[in-house]
Amino acid sequence: MRSRRPTALVLAAGAARAGVAVLRATAPGGATRWQRTNHTGRTVTLYAGPGATLGTLLAAGRSRPAAGLAILVAGVCGAYDDIAGADDPRRGFRAHLTALRDGDVTSGAVKLFGISAAGLVAGALLKERALDKALAGVVIAGTAHLVNLVDVRPGRAACAALALALPGMLREGPAGEVAAATVGAALAVLPDDLAERTMLGDTGAHALGAALGCAAVLAVGRAGLVAHAAAVVAAAVHGDRVSEVARSPVWG
């Protein structure tokens, strides 16, 4: 049977590029809404995030609708945080949960609970046994968070997505197709990201991460799920350290 992985890769890349081109040409709400200042003081756009989300959504969702659901919700929640939380200095689970305890529902809290819920629903649809469903939910939501943690410098999140997804492309079936979708979307936005013309933002980083999580869930059994879940939980606990490593000059 002919592999569908090349189709997934090309579809994701093409849709991501098309999405970026349409946003650049139309800039809904005005160009300034899509502009941010990066760590070097350069003005970049947020077009890559929706573009990457569209690419992974179409190509991965074509193979597994549950994966498409997780990617869509991750991208939408990330977009909400990109817009509503643009001027909010609070970062990390602890800050947003503390604010929530005090009655302040931050965009970060909405993102946290929205992506977690979507991960659990997708995990329940992708796995059969109750424990595997729960572990899969942790892997999907946790991987979405992990990729966002490294989105602290140009190209970091897209490169991380590529590094983690490329081995998954060796697998046949839905796991390989979802991995290929992640690779295609990441490759499509990487050049402009590295050139500091655009950035993934929470939108693209969470969407690519959710796709990676779904690919992992489709590829492994219970032992693999436990290992992946432990890894993403550890990354979340040590999130500041993960981001610090991603900022290191050794990565570019």
C-alpha cells in the first residue's frame, strides 16, 4: 500500500504557506494587531502561528480527526493568549493558577485548561483502555506546552518540532502521517522564523506541540506513554530551566 506520509507533508507545508500568505495580504484587524517586538527589538509578525496551525490541522486531521481536534483547540487557545495576554507579564502555570485562585481568570489559565481538556478528549479517542486514554491526554497537552517552552528565540520551536517529528516519519500509518504533517508545517514557516520576519507565538507552538503529542500517542504502547508522560511533566515542572536552555547561544 502506498504511503500517505509524503502527501501529509506536502499538504501541511502548502497549507501553512498559503495561510501565511493570505494573512500577510489581508492582515485582519489591521497590521499592528499582528506585530510584536522580539528579544532583539525587531518587529515581527504573528502570521506563522495560524499558518502552522492550518497546515498541521488539515494534514493531521485528514488522517486522525481526533488529532485535528487537539491541534485546532491548541491553536485557538494559543491565539487567544497571543491576543488577550499580549501585555500580561505573568508566565508559567504557577502564576496563572495563583491569579485564578485570586479570582483573576487570565488568558494563560484559559489556555492551560482548554488545551488540557482537548488533550484528554483526543487521548480518549485515540486509545482504548482507560489508563492509556489518561496518559495520552497528558502526553498531548504536555507536548504542546513543551514546544511552547522552547519558543523563546527565532526558530527554536520549529526546530524542536522538526527534531522530534522526523524520527516519527519512519513509521507507517497514522503515526507517521501526523508526524509528517508536523514536519511539513514546521518546514514551511522555519525560514521566515529564523530570519526574524515572523514568529510562531503561542498559536503555532502549541499547535505543533499538540500534533507531536498525537503522533507519539499513535506510535507507542503503554510503556511508551508512561515514558512520554513522565518527560513532559518533568519539563513542565522545570519549565524555567527548559526555556533557559533554549535561550542558550549554542543553539544559534
